[in-house]
Amino acid sequence: MPLIDKPLEELRTYRGINPKPADFDAYWDAALRELDATDPQPELVPSTEIHPPMAEAFDLWFRGIGGARIYAKYVRPKNRPQPGPAVLMFHGYTGNSGDWLDKIAYAGQGLSAAALDCRGQGGRSEDNTPVRGTTMHGHFIRGLDDAPEKLLFRRIFLDTVQLARVVMSFPENDPSRVGTLGGSQGGALSIACAALEPRISRCVSIFPFLSDYRRVWDMDLAKDAYFELRQFFRNFDPLHEREDEIFTRLGYIDVKNLAPRIKARVLMGLSLMDPICPPSTQFAVYNAIGGEKDAIIYPDFGHEALPGINDRAFDFLSGL
């Protein structure tokens, strides 16, 4: 098989090279305390876009860190006799919560489903994050020249937790039977949510983004989804005098560093020919998970639709 990264036997033990800040756990514990003080004020508005016979569909609004109003699509099964399972769905970089169809499929299986619009990307959520430094292009570098607490992805990760808390608070849902699902950026957010909300019981992550930034750099793959990293260096540190500082700060929002906190059962889809989110960065996440986990490995596929993965995810999450 052609290789774009390490051999598979090395990938199975690779743990990543991007630094983990010394105060990483304290950083996220403080972030969660800030979220504790943020009243989500959830609002459910019946959708006018779709009226499935087996489910109710809503526009869900809630408050995130900084008071931003965050949007998610939400569906729940009709006439479910007792509190049941739910799945939280997260989209790819720059995208949005998508169509209603895949959410309704879960409702037809007896699960509630909520799909987040990440703040400042392609959906309806509000982004009110004030930072020093560039806001021209790129989200994982936004706030990189400010205090670590100003990193935009800190807020986005916390939005996933706030969504989980809101969905868990609804009387139709059992908070002990909630899972997460996503690919690429969504795969990273699925990991982050499961790491920061210990009640998440199942997690599906497909070729996660936002992992092992220095490895991406060393592979000369700071392009496509990671393009903003190269641009940051070119514009703000052209001699790389701050390189160690920059990669260490990115370590706060590196999902391989969050993965050890996960208590959920995890299913990952890993693609060995992925030039966007390199295989080693995916395995760095998988290998950091200490609990029950399984990987579906696609030797010949890149950052693209993986045959059968959505069916496997649906079956896995239907067991909540």
C-alpha cells in the first residue's frame, strides 16, 4: 500500500508531538467553571421547514460563553413513552448543521438528535468573540496573539458542552444515554464534547481535525484546512522566533490532549491516505483514549466519504 505517513504498525503506537501546556487541565477546568456560570436560556421554536410524521423538529437556541446566541437543529421522536437516548451532531470546518434528513433518521430509530451550528462559520450561530490579532482568516489561529482564554476554539468546544447540557436537561432525554458524532472538524468536536462532558456515553469521531498541529507542520501539510497556520507564521512570525510558544498555545485546543479525559465508549473512522488530517494526527487522538474504543481503518481512502461508516455509526449510536 502506498504511504503518505508512518507505517501502520508505527501509527498504532504514535501519541503525537505537539506540546501539551503545563496548565492544560487547569485551563479546561476553569473554562468549565465559566460555562457553569453561563445560563443557557434554551428556546425551542417549532420548525417551519419540515414536518416529519414520526418526529417533531425545532430550531434550538441557547446562550454560550460570552453571551453568544447559538443555534442547533433539534428533532425528537413523537410519543416516546419514557426518556430515551440522544445524539449530538457536529459539522465540518466552515460548514453548518446541514439538512434535516440525517437527524430525522435518528428520530425514526427512537433517538433525539441535535446538530450544532459552530459560531462564526456557515450557519446561524452568533460569533461575538473579541480578540487582539488577526480575524481575517482561520478559526484555530483566532485569539492566538491574545490570552489563551481568548482562543476561539475554546468557546466552540464549550458550545458543544453547552449543547450537551441543554439536550440532557430536556425531559424526553436520558442524560446517561447521549452520544456524539462528527467527521473532520466535527470529529474533533465530537472528541472535545465527550472529553469535557463526562456524562457522554458514546462517541463517534471520523478523521478528526484539530490534532497534533506540529506534526501537520512537520509533514508540510499546513494547507487546505490547516492553511491558516502557514499564513499565521508568514504574517506574524516570519522568522519562527515564537514557534515553540505558538505550538504550545495551540496545545490548549489540540484534541489529542483532551482525549485522555474521555469516559465514553468510542468508535473512530481512520483514513490512511488522508492528506488533510494526516493519519498520524488521527491515531494520536485514538491512542490517547484510555477507555473502551474501536477503530475502523480505511487503507485506501483520504479525507472523503468512507463507505459504510455512517451505517456503522448509526448502528453504534442506536445502542445507546
